[in-house]
Amino acid sequence: MPQHWPGSIRLLECPDGSEYGEEAFQYFLGLEQARALRSRQPVRVLLATLEAVRDRPTAFPRASAAQLFKGLRSTLRDTDVVGWYRQDRIAGAVLSFPPHASPVGTVFESRIEADLRRRLPPLLAKQLRLRMVRPDGAALTNA
């Protein structure tokens, strides 16, 4: 779990302390993709969505979204960008990895998913789905 100094500000946190909107998140994702390409480091995007269930909206309610982003900020590094990949529907986190590290780890994803599920109301926790995708892959464009 990342270390936060009391009263510290996350390095890439939105100035008002909330998550980035979709436009800003896409901008930072583009910057990170370009940086990763130059340095030959893997970059992935962790996406959090609500699984479609009949008669239930797939958008995150405001209070649940706040808890979701609080959970992402507390489990990820201070340098990871957190925001809306698709406004109100898909939360995202841009993650970079050292060249020798495996960018997709089930233990890593399981730890984050467990923390996020604890923060959400039970019905939403059951609908929560996480996936790690490459920004240049079709999976991201079809998210």
C-alpha cells in the first residue's frame, strides 16, 4: 500500500481533490502512452465498471463514485492518474510498470477489487468488474 504523508497531496490529483473528468483523464492517458512508448515501459489502464443487470443503472451513483475513487487513490501510487474513462460509467487508473515487471497480476487486481468492494453498497459491490487493459488494444476502445 502506498505511503502518504499526513496532509500531503497526490502528485497527479485533480486540484480540487476529486477525480479527473473524462476529458482530462484522456489527456493524461495520452501523455502517459507517449512517455511509455519513448521509455519502452508497459502502461496499462485499470477499468472499473458496473456489470449490466436488468432494471439497474450501470452509472455509478455520486456517493458510490466518491468511495470508488477514494479506494483507488488509497491503493494505487501517488503518480497514478485516476479519473473517469467514461464519465460516470467507467472509472480508470493509468498504471505504468518498470520494463522487467509483469504488468498484469491477479494478486494486484484482487487486492484492489477487494478494497473497492468493501467501500461500495452490497448491490453495487456485486456488480463491480475490474479489468486491466493495454491503452493501444481494442479492449480499451471498446470499453
